[in-house]
Amino acid sequence: MLGTNDCKSAFNASSKEITAGLELCLKKLLDVVAPENILLISPLYLETAAFDFGFNDRSIAVSRELKQDYKELADKYNTAFLAASDHAKASSLDGQHLTEEGHRALCEAVLKSIVSMNI
């Protein structure tokens, strides 16, 4: 689950640029791991509380675009995909990290994904 920090306003990165960076990592991983053994996870959606930590309105928009872009990347390389944002929300304290409940929900979703991958 990479990409949240790349959404910081200082980097001014688009979701396509962030996804291109992830693709470079994925290609390296595919040198040693079969695609059917990889679960690509898109990050949580950022919330406005993240403004105090280097994020802005554009960051929030980009975080929401990553889900689709990462899904397309997973499809391109035949890996499994999971959107963290489908299972948890960012904490209202910082707008970017998981809450205790979010950790639990995402853990359960990851476990189900891994079981269905049959690894």
C-alpha cells in the first residue's frame, strides 16, 4: 500500500506519476515473485485533517484517483488488487492513517484476498 506520501503537496505529483513510480517497483518485484502471488493495494483516501501534515485539496483528489490507476496497473500485470479505501477510512486525527478499527477491517480484507489468491 504505497502512494499516500507521494500525494503531499510539496511533490505536486499526479496519480499517473505516482502509479508510474509504483510500476517501477512492481517490475522489480516481478523479477522474483510471480504475479499471482502479488496483492497490489491502493491507499486510503486522504481527508481534510491531512492539511496539517503537508497535504492539500489536490492531494485529496489525487488520493481518490489512485484506486482506479492502481487497479489498471494490477490488471496490466495480472496481480490481485485491493482498494484499502473500500474497507477503511483515514483517521479524523490526521486524515491519512488507519484507526484501530480501520486496521482490523483492512487486515480482514487482506486476509480474504490472500486466501482467495490461494498462496
